[in-house]
Amino acid sequence: MALVVQKYGGSSLESPERIRSVAERIVATKKKGHDVVVVCSAMGDTTDELLDLAAAVNPIPPAREMDMLLTAGERISNALVAMAIESYGAKAQSFTGSQAGVITTERHGNARIVDVTPERVREALDEGKICLVAGFQGVNRESRDVTTLGRGGSDTTAVALAAALNADVCEIYSDVDGVYTADPRIVPNAKKLEKLSFEEMLELAAVGSKILVLRSVEYARAFNVPIRVRSSYSNDPGTLVAGSMEDIPVEEATLTGVATDTSEAKVTILGIPDTPGEAAKVFRVLADNEINIDMVLQNVSSLEDNRTDITFTCPRADGPRAMELLKRLQAEGVCENLLYDDQIGKVSLVGAGMKSHPGVTAVFCEALRDVGVNIELISTSEIRISVLLREADVKVATKAIHEAFELGGDEEATVYAGTGR
Amino acid sequence: MALVVQKYGGSSLESPERIRSVAERIVATKKKGHDVVVVCSAMGDTTDELLDLAAAVNPIPPAREMDMLLTAGERISNALVAMAIESYGAKAQSFTGSQAGVITTERHGNARIVDVTPERVREALDEGKICLVAGFQGVNRESRDVTTLGRGGSDTTAVALAAALNADVCEIYSDVDGVYTADPRIVPNAKKLEKLSFEEMLELAAVGSKILVLRSVEYARAFNVPIRVRSSYSNDPGTLVAGSMEDIPVEEATLTGVATDTSEAKVTILGIPDTPGEAAKVFRVLADNEINIDMVLQNVSSLEDNRTDITFTCPRADGPRAMELLKRLQAEGVCENLLYDDQIGKVSLVGAGMKSHPGVTAVFCEALRDVGVNIELISTSEIRISVLLREADVKVATKAIHEAFELGGDEEATVYAGTGR
């Protein structure tokens, strides 16, 4: 008998029929003799509908009230799933984030979990009940106010509960049946992975894979909670994310997959003095305005005037704001000129095997050369190579790299859509 | 400076535009220098939509989960009203029933308020905030589960909060601008009352007036909370419900109004032994099945066989179930025959003046005689006369009685629709 935490995304709960189908799956897990804790996102488009209502009554809605509003969505879906479970003859009890002991910081809209004290959930499990916990929400201990966890919050709730309850596995259900070697919409023979390490999943999430949200993987790694990525539409075992890369024997370490990202923009700062503190000025201004920087490149400075160029990427949505801030620095004489480019894309290769396979970078670059794709910027980690390219080149580059490292399978992959929060 | 509790029904909150209009009214009250606590029902049809979803996943949904589900509706409307208030420059904070200290019994779906401990609301008021409290919901102290208060629950929340906060007045807003001497849809010259006593309002609510729910008036009377019935569509001062009938000087006591009710059915039990305990058997079975009895009449027993007939009315919705239960008693020989009639209606005249005006019953019956309406059953209280008639006769009877006691005004009344919960 195991303790299983299951998380269902919004698209898995978009209608009463889907809710009944999810309930059937939950009851089947319970009937196998396992204890089951379920975390549900809000149904289908509920969150977007609530956001629209909020925008209609106040264009700049206060964050505390926004959290009070949005958390209603998960209460609704959890109560409905509990009802559906009872109709299949099992006992169920739903809990709000607060009732389940999900304690957070007080930052509304993007709170962090600081503690999980699921005594009531444990009691209900001991009474043989299936427990439903509203995802994405918690409570601040000091103010006793309801908070939300931001994007991917329900995944994080599920992993945090799994850690606190010492669960055997945390199953994340969506309309995707696992982690693939590449986006099957781009690479038709992309292969589903059976297993990958936390570090590899972290790198994939960081460079554009939408399957799991970065912070839920970080949480799982910190508390060593195995995650299984599964589809609520099939019985496929999905992909297991577990274990440290360090524990993979060298000869078994492989290349995991190719991730793509077209959500960033590139900013180039020309003619900035190559003296200590000048680059810091730039990044301090961006940090103070909560603009996240991804790749950074600083050129060798010119010998003539001891000035250099800095290129960085940031979320495309923040691009115009970043340029505004930098133009003010330019006006103060910090740099000579600014360039902005939002027609870029990033392709990354991730895998623990990179450490033990010499020549990966060479093969990577040759593959792009062979399809005539120009590299604008390269950045690497121990188990990742990322390159910046023209956005129009992303698909052909992804296919070429996937092919060059023989990551594909013999069959066509199932094409997936987006996932819930 | 006064402390005002305002309650808004679902139809007053059915769209973002209506929510903004309600928020404007709330802020205007605050700007007059008053402290304001607001209780909101769920928006428009939200509750019905949630009930439909529940029915679609489980035809017999568990009561605890139903409460978890339904309370989401009031969280949504309260958060939205709080946001709208902030857009008008005032400070607002929303509270769930639990956060506002609304403690209830554990009976899901129809819990009773046992205590209100609104410390957090009081603190927020002291900080100059407008407080929004989700109506219709509370928390059970022992199980810490969310409960709902049943029909009219938001009115009861408002009155209970007003009592706990020692508010000066509890304003109940809906699409009706006050309490009328009769339903203006039936009697075009029905007159809006400026004021009536708790007892008169209780009698009106008990005999079919839908304006205030009986238990909220009972609560207001017990804690002496003045209620003002107002429309969220106008600035009319509405009707004040306050004070005891006992305090009205005899010469000022008047007849309040005529109420109609076509929601009941009539059951007649023929040939039941006129010995102690036989009628008790009947009413025990009905009580055990939670069927509420309204009017009851027992005939003089016949001399031949010492048997009698009993007639009673009950909600039409419970009629078929009542008949099923009684047929079982008939099979056991408790009675000889059963009659069922759901084409009946009830018309009542209420008013503290009845005590001091002799001949009210005579005028009442003469008025019905003059329009050819037959009375099937009469029941009275100190300040009320109710008669059972054919349903088809209800309108003509109501008009005749309203006319006979000269209750009408010179103008046509505004026609109203239904109210929120």
C-alpha cells in the first residue's frame, strides 16, 4: 500500500463528464489499496473568466481581493470532484489550502509555501477517505489571509503535500502523457522518456519545457519527491522524474531532449564603458523592476575607447519596459546605443550524458551549420547547451539537433496541447 | 456617525456594471461618515449554475461538499465588490464567513448561527476600511468545516453581524423598494409602508411575503436590530422594520397589509378515530419526514362512529411525499380515506390594529362574499386572519380585502420581481 498524491490540471476538469472520468481514475487508485490525496486546479477556463470579471470591476484590482476571488475556482473543482468520487461509492473530503495546512508567505498573487501541516488530511486518510486539496492556494499565518501561489501553483501544492505526507509518488495529470525528447508538434518522431533526473527536468523547465513548472521541480528535488507526469486521457505510465543526476552511472547517462523557447527578446547595449560597476548599473535597474534576465553575453572590449557591448535576453513581455529603463540610462550617458530584437528563439539540448560524451558542442554546431542556421549566442551549463537563433529557424534547428543526437523513436508521438496551471 | 450593515441580493450583483453601481452606493454611505459592513449574496444565477454542476456529477451530492461548492459564489461576489469599492478610492477588505467569525451548527445546507465573533471585522472598521462579509456561510467550530445557512442565509448573516457589531441599522437591498400593503402585481394601488413592527413583519413573512425571510426577522426581533428594506435601483428610503407591536399606541395601530401564498397544498384525512393519540400519529410521521404543516383544522366528530376528519396544508413540493406516507397509515387502518388538493391559495390580512379594531373578521368575510369567493378554511392569530380559497380566486380575494380595509394609496405602485437569497 502506497500513498499517492495526484494533481489534475484544468483541462482534465473542464466539464462534468471529465470530472466524473477523473473521479473514476481516483477511485480505481484507491481500490488498488492506496491512500490517495488529490490536488485539483480550477475547471477549464474558470480562472480566465474570474480574471475578466475582476478587470471589468477594477482595471487594477487589489492583490488581496484577487486572491480571495481566484481561490474560489479551486474550491469549486475540488468540491465537485469529491461529489463525483462519492457517487462511485468511495468516501471523499475536500479541503481548502488553509484547511490542508498550506502556510505561505504573505505576498498575494505569488506567495511561497513556507510550511505544510496537513494534520486534517492525515486524519481523513486514516478514516479511509480520499482527500481533495484545493491547489494554488494557501493561507498566511500572520494575517490569516488567503494567498495564491502564482503560475504552476497547483503543481507546487501537490509536490509540497507529497513531501509533507511523505508520499511515495506525486502524479501530475494533464493532457500530456509524459516528457518527450522534443515538442512532438515540431518533431513528429519525438520519443517519450521513461525516466529522467530532477536536474535534467529542472534544466528542461528552465529552457522552455512547459510540462512542469520550475518551482515544483525545485521543490520535488529539495524534498526528494518522485514525480510522475501522466495524461488523464490514457493509462500510459507516463514519465518518472526522480533521483539525482549524480546517481546515474556514467555509462547510462544519456541526452534527454531538446527544448524550444520563443518567449524571449534580445537586447543589446552598445558602447558601455568596460570598467567595474558599469554593467552592474544596468542589471540593478532591471532587477529593481523585476525583469528577469536569461542569457547574457559581454563582448571583448575594443582597444580604442575601452568600451564594450552587452547582449542579454529577457521575457518578450518585459522587453518594451526594459528598453524604457535602458533609454533613461542611455540619456545619462551610461551607454552609446541600444538595439532591440524580438524575432529570436532559443533551442537547448539537455542531458546528464553531456558530461561524459565529448564533442557534444561540436556535433550540435555542425548540425545547425548543415541546415544553414546561424547561431547568435551560446550559453551552457554542465548538462545543457542553449543557442539563440532567428525565431524563423527554431523548428528546423530543433529537428536537426534531435536528429543529430538520434533522440527520436520509430513511431510518431501523440501531439499535445497546453496544460493547466 | 453610525454603523450601517448593508446586504445586497444576487439580482443587485448580476453583472460587473451592477457591482460597480452597488460599490458607488456603498462608498457614498462611507463618505457620509458612517462605518459600513456589507454582506453580499452570490452574483445573479451563480448558485443555480453551481447546483446544476453538482447535479451533473452526483445526483445526490454529499451535503458537506455542497456547502464547500456553494460558498464559492459569495466569495466571488464579495471579492469583486471589494475591488469595485477600491476603484472608487475607498479602502475595502473582504472576509469569508469563517474569517468574520460566523460560527454555526454543523448541519450542512441548513446550519444555524450560534455565535458571531467579528473581531477581524471590527479591527478593519477601526482602520477605516469598508468590510465585505460573504453571506450565507459560516464555519462549524468543532469540525472547522464550512457550512451554509439555507434559504435567506445572506439576510440572516447581515442581521446577525448587525447584532454582533451593535449596528444602528441593517439595510436589506434587493430589487424591491420596500414592504407593500399587497403584492403590487396583484393590487396596482398597493401602498409602500413607511414602518412596521417586527411582529407584523414576522406574520407577513410567515404567510407568504417573500421580502424578508422569516428567520432573519426572528433574529432581528430577538436582538432588536432595525431593518430597512430598500431597492438597490433607487434612493427611496424604503420600509423600516423595527420596534415591538406592544409599543405602538392603540390609536396608531393599523392594518399592515394583505399577503398571498399559492405554494401550498391541502390534505384531508377522512374518518380518523376521535380518540387521544390518533392525530398525533399522523403529525409524528410527517414531522419525522421533515414536512412542515401550516394550517390545521379538525372537524367535530360524528356521533355515529366517533370518527372525525382532519385537514391540513403543507408545501406543495412536499404534497406527494406526504400523501405516500399517509397512504401507509391508511393501509394500517388509521383512517378511512385521503383527499389531496393542490389548486388552493391562501390570503392573509396582517396588522397590529386588528386587536383594537372590532369587526375585522366580519368585514373580511363580507368582502369575500361580495365578490363571490368561498372560504374553505380560516385560521387566525392575534394580529392575522388567513383564509384558504381556490387558487383561481386568490387575486380577486386579495383585491377585495385590500379595498375593504382601504389599504391602497392614490398612485400605482412599482411592480417588483423576485429577490435574491
